Amino acid sequence: MKKILIAFLFSTVLYALSEQVEITSDRFEADEVKRVTKFLGHVHMKKGNDELNASRVIVYFDEKRKPIRYEAIGKTSFVIHMRQKGQYYTGKAEKLVYRPKKQIYELYGNVVLKEPKMDRTVTGEKVVVEKLNGRASVEGNGNRPVRFIFKVEERNASKDR
């Protein structure tokens, strides 16, 4: 069992070298048959400039042992850097799903997404951020509609006369 775990971790590390992924947690579990690893308790994940904190993170692998989905649950907070230089989001959600092949982040439950550079905040129940093309979509529900907060610069009327 120890050899299987070491082989699994080694293959995971080799894949991660293409884009360094570092995960720390209180506990680690791996299931080679189901191709799943679980990081439990005070999880901190760093991938490039992106960061994630959560109570637990589950990583799902394909048959070639490449990550196909990351799922963060509980006390989830994050920083997501977009492809456009300098653009990034911070926020929190009850659950975050990351799909590395498409570079898509899905955020669920009491989502707060902030764009500090533009001083904008959006809240909703489901937010999808597409890192490759810079798109984001937000959904509310019947009890909690989407809310968008931003500042508007108004010109001084006395100067315009």
C-alpha cells in the first residue's frame, strides 16, 4: 500500500510540474482505484498565482493520473488571476469547483466575488469564471437575486457649465 501511495504521489507531482500545484492540509487520503485524493482540514492550495483555502479539497484524476477536477468545500476563499495582466478576483463561496482543462471556476452558495482593481463586487448563488476568455456569469435564486456593487465617477456639474 505504501508503494502504491508513493507511486501515486510521484505521478501527481510529475504532472503538477507543468504548472506547479502545492497543497497543504491537516490530513491526506488517497484512493488509487477511484482515482481520488482528499485533503482535509485547513487546506491551502496554490497554483501559479491562484490561491485557495477551504476545509477540504477533493482532487479527481483521469486514467492517466492527470487532475480533471478540483472540488473545495467549506470556508472556501480564493484569489483567481485572469489572463489579462493585473486582473484578478478575490472572494468566498460555500463550494468551488475548478476544471483545469478548460480553466473554469464554478462557485456555489453565498458567493461574493470582488474585483479589487475596479472596486466592483458581485454576489449570487452561482458564479462561473472562465479564465481563458475572461468571462464571468452570475445567477441568483428566488430568495437572493444577483447583486452588483460598483462606483460611478460623476462629473462636477458646476465645472461642466
